Amino acid sequence: RRISRQRAFLTPPGEARPDWWIVAEVAKRMGHGAQFDYAGPADIFREYAALCSFENEGRRDLDLSAVAGLDATAYDALMPVQWPLRSAGGTARLFADGRFFTSSGRACMLPITPQKPANEPMPDTPLVLNSGRIRDQWHTMTRTGKAARLLAHLPEPYVEIHPDDARRFGLRDGELAQLSNGNGRFVGRVLESTEQQPGSLFAPMHWNRQYTREGRVNALVHAVADPVSGQPEFKQTPVAVRPFSTAWHGFVMVRQTAGIADRPVSDDAQPPYWCRIRAGNCWRHEIAGIELPVDWPTFLHDTLALDGDWMAMKDSGAGRYRGALFRDGRLVALYFIEREAARLPSRQWVESLFDSEMLDEGRRSDLLLGRPGQATLDKGHIVCACFGVGERTLRQAIADGADSVESLGSCLKAGTNCGSCLPEMKRLLADSPSAAPAERRVGYHA
């Protein structure tokens, strides 16, 4: 019950206009100019607050009469505030006086007859899929999908599965899996976890068609909704699972200013699996396919359609292809293709190359070799998104004597901002006797 005034942090691109302005202009052209003659958001808020207060007199919980007269300056300075905001004063806790907003003033209890899920597991769909949100994402990524820091922890759609079920269905951690039923299919990375119950799966609900081709979990959910709340049966979706067979895996990175960040290839040539990920100074596109193109360099050079100087390495026998595009010494785009996902280099290292304006000959050679030119500490997959602290960095600090989340925060800052990584840090502390070495070359999960 808290109103928070949201302030713009980006300038609208080109000729784009705010939503309120667009709606008002359409209404004016439909002949409703007098009713939509707003000068700005403050006018709309005043009208909304007045409507919440109209003929209220304590009969409705949403009352904003105390802020119904804010001018533009006061509205712009409005701090987060909890309603009701009545002229005579509000309350932080509703119903403390024992009265409810019904005609009798008493609470209305709604009796519910428990019932089994409408769809039960069957031999051809033996596992139960649960979907929900994850730590660093909200809704359908309309905002968080553009924040590189929030995508550092879990950058792709995934399916969490117990290791016993993974072995049962021939899945491997870090590879791709396909979930399916009569409604559709979902493709995501396998994430083995003993915290997942055997027989059950979890997949995040955030990814949409803007960011992935097959990672939309709601394509599987049955059209069954609760008759009172309208809530779909998100938590009980029977599915089948199997490996998503591929002939190759890879990724494409394109500098953010290159102008083609939306997709790695044209609409007619999209690979069977792709996922678009916002990184620091580039967009990353994880891709995988069933058949190799006849000529990988020509295929990607043509579909990226970027001018400049390409350098490429091709090993058809090993199914390995690498290329990088430069303009005046500046890295613009690159691609790495391998038969197995685990053979791809550290995304973290490759993304860091876009931080430099120029790459010398040595680092260009490193690109084609697929590894840094000197030993590099692998910080592992990101645990603390706020400060970019990886799992291996945390494990090394634990091995060096850090024995609590407080001591880890003191030496690495991890967990000292939003705190959402604290549960994962506690698990690492509990698992410290079997901690992995800190100095290892990066695999997929970095």
C-alpha cells in the first residue's frame, strides 16, 4: 500500500513520447479534449487522488484525499508514502479497529473446497513443472532485461532439476533441455540442484519472445484458472523432459552501438535456440543449432551485415569457428562456435574485451586462440550482482579464512548492498570443505 513516485532515468529516444501523452492525444482526436487536457503527470495524479477520495468518507480503504491537491512542484518532490492518506490522517495498518470495508463492517470469509490439480502427471508427461520468479528479475524483464548487472547471475532461461532426475532423463548440467506437453515446448539450460525435489522441475517465468526463442515457460501452462481469483495453474504443469539435441553451440557478441543488438541473425535465419543477453558494453546472443551451415564465416558475416575487417579461424574437423570484426582497431562483433557448450570460452573474459577502445595484436591473437594470453583468475559465475563477486572468488576467500557472511562482506563487499545473495553465500560457507580451487580456466557457467 505504498505510493512511490517514479522518476525517468533515460531520455526518450528519437520522437518517442510518454504513455500518458500518447493516450491523451488519441483521446483528443476522438473528441474528448476537455476530459484529457493534461499538462503533465501531476494533473493525472491529482485527478486519480480526487477519484479515490470522491464520496469515500471512510467507506473504502484507498483514500488519497490528503494529496489530491498537490501542485506540479509538490508532486515532483513526493516521497514514498503509505495509504490511506485521509485529510484527517491515515493508518499504517488496516483493520486495526476490527472494521472491514463491507456493508456490515465485518470480514467476509470465502469457503473453499480443496480440489486436486486439473492436470496430473501421466506416463508421457511424468514430471511436474513449477514456474516463478528468480532473484534478480521482475515480471517480463521490461526493465531488468536491460540491466547487465542483473543478468550476470542467471543470464539464460533454465530448468532446475534434481541430479537423480537429470541422470534418469540423460541430461547434463550446463547443456540444453527441452520440456514439452500438448501445449508447447520450452528450451533452457540444465541447472542441477539437490534443492529441487525429485519428480519436480522449476523454470523462471521472466523470459519472453523479445529475449529468447524457446525459453517462454507459459507456452506449457494449461488454460486452467481458479474460478474465484483467476490464478492459472502455474504450479502444476505436467511435462516431459529430454535433451535438446544440437550439433553446435555458440555465442555472438555485438557492441551496443553497432546498431543490430536486437538479434544475432535475420528473422529467416534464426537458430533453433537463441537468447539475447545485455552485457556491459555489448549484447550477447547464446545460440545453438541442429545442423551446421555449409560455411560458418560466410553465414555469420552475411547475416550480421556489418562492415569492417573480419579475422576468422575455422577448424571444420573439430567443428570450431571463431571470428572477430574490427573497425579502425576497435572490436565491433565476434562469434565463437563449438560442438560442445563446455568448450566455449569464458563469456566474462570475452565481454571484457569490449571495454577497451583498441585491441593490440596480442589480444587479437588471444581471441582466435579462445583464451587469455596469461593466467587469469576465474571468479566463476556471479553470486553478488551488486559488486560482481563470483563463486570462485568467494570460495577462495573462505579457504583463506573468511568464516561468515560478515567476513566475506568485509573483504569482498559481497552481500553488503541488497542482500539477495546472502542465502547463496551461506550455502558456500556450509559447503566449504569441498570448495573448488579458485584458479581454474573458465567453463560455460562463468
